[in-house]
Amino acid sequence: MKVSEILRVKGSALYTVSPDDSLQHAARMMSEMDIGSLVVMEHGDVAGMLTFRELIQALIGNGGALGNTLVRTVMDDHPLTCTPETDIDEVRRMMLGRHARYLPVMDGRALHGVISFHDVAKAVVDSQDFENRMLKAYIRDWPSDHEAAAQQQQ
């Protein structure tokens, strides 16, 4: 399975902020949209990622307040990325290796979407459920020993 298949099912809604937006604005947006990450865009290009991890670290570092802190001061400016053609098994390895919960999906400089660890897990479970249903249907149609012996005699 490829990342493009996950995006096709998930959709490609993108939520972005500028590096010069305040963390307070970003946190409000994440809360209102019920999302865990924002793509940081500057001059039409991906400049980084802001996730709840960076927000929490900023809160702790600022004594529990976001104040006037800008996104650029806490964002991940070198986020791990993948392409629409990246295999889902490779994405799982990448995410686990870097403890990344969100990956921008890039095709060259073009941003196609963001996939989360949840999206990947859901795709894997859905795929396994489908495979299990197919195997169970195949087993149900398997002839019994008596039926198989009768068919061989014919």
C-alpha cells in the first residue's frame, strides 16, 4: 500500500500557519480543528511542522504560558517527509525510527497532505481486516474431506 492510497481515503485537507504566527494562534487553531499538527508554510514552501509536542515543550519552557512566542522559534524546521509513492511499511519504519507522529507528503516541493501515525495504523488495520475476511470466506468454501474424496472419485 502506498501513501497516496491513504491520502485518497483520508482526503487532503491541509492546515497551515506561518512561521511568524504566534504559538497562541497556532494552539487555538489546533484546538478548534481538533488536529495534532500544522504545516508551517513560508513563501509557498514548507518551512517546518508544528505539533502538539513542540507546543507542550514551549509551554513548559515558558512557565505554562505561550506569551508572544512565534511558531518559528519552536517548529521542527527539518521535518521527516515522504512522497505519495512511499510504501506504507517504509513510512511505519520512518515514523518509529524518528518518533514522528506526522509526516508531510511531498512531491518535489509540492505539499500533497499530511499523514499521521493514526492514519497509518488505521490503513494497516483496515487492510488486515479485509485480508481476514477474504481468508475466512476462502476457508468456508473449502471442501470437507468427504467432499474432496467424492470429487476425486468422479
